[in-house]
Amino acid sequence: ISDSMINSAAGTLAFIGNSLGGTDAHGLDIYASTIRTTDGNLSLTGTTPNSNSRNQLGVVIGPNALVESTGTGPVSITGTAQSVDNSLNNGVVIYDNSTIRAASADLIINAYSQDNQGDRYNFGLFGGSSLVGGSGLTINANTIVLDSSASIRGSGTLTIQPTDTGSTIGLGDGASGRLNLTTAGLATIQNG
């Protein structure tokens, strides 16, 4: 979806993308677009196949994109990158001044990828981008990268948890853990 504006009042908005594979192939790409609902559910789902290709992203949002619910509609984003190549195969990536917002509802991110080598990670938030949850905000991912210009904020419960049972969590620079949030990453989490 590129350079577009899509609006719904109470109806459900559901976008599902499946990549056929190859380098630079993404399941669902929201590029410089606005997707907005008021009270309807809004969901984005993207999947890339199991292959040996690089730079496959399940869901990629940016630059300057806005995905939001302005009322009571929940927002969910699920991205799965299944490639076994060790370069840039990530579940959900949000970058360059993009915003994901649920004003009075839950915001849920589910990010999955082969994350055990190279520069793979499940979920990444970069370049002044933000997540805003009005009720609960949940990030389900085994590995997370948050750059210092990003922000995660909300007035409800914030949950950041691995998708694999038994995964370890590390908080702060030098901490060990598969799901590791650096000191700079922790500073992106704000109240309100």
C-alpha cells in the first residue's frame, strides 16, 4: 500500500499480504500511507516464505506512515519472516517517523522471524517512530530493537514478552537474555 489514505468508521479493516519470496520481498508494505478506523477492528498481517533470500520483512511500515484507531477499535499487527538467510529478515519493522496508535483500545504487535544470527530481529522501531496504546499495549517478540529516537507510550498496561516459552529476558546494557532491551531502548518507554 503506497501513498494512500484508507478510512473506515465502524467497519473492520483487515489487510493480509503474503510474499512469493525473493530478495527485498515483503509480506505487507505500508509506504507513506494513512490507514485509519474509528470503532472498527484494524489488523495488518504479512508473511514471507521459508527461503534463502535476504531482506524479507513480514510487515514493514514507513516512511511517514500512520496506522490508527481514533475510537474504540483495537489495532493488531502480525508479521512473520520465515527466511533462513542471515541478513535482514524481520517480523515487523516500523521506521522513519511512522506512528501506530490505538486511542482508546488495545494495540498488539506480534513479530516472528528466524532471529538467531546476523542482523535478524523480530521487531524493530526506528527513526522517530512511535507506538501509542490507549488501553493496553502488547509487544510479543523474542528479539526487539528500539533506537533512541523511537517512543512507546500509553495510559494502560504495557506488556513486552517473548513468543517462545522459557526465553530469557535481559534489561540494560550488558545484560544477557534473548529478549534484550538496552538502556537506550528502555528509555523509549514512556507514560501517557
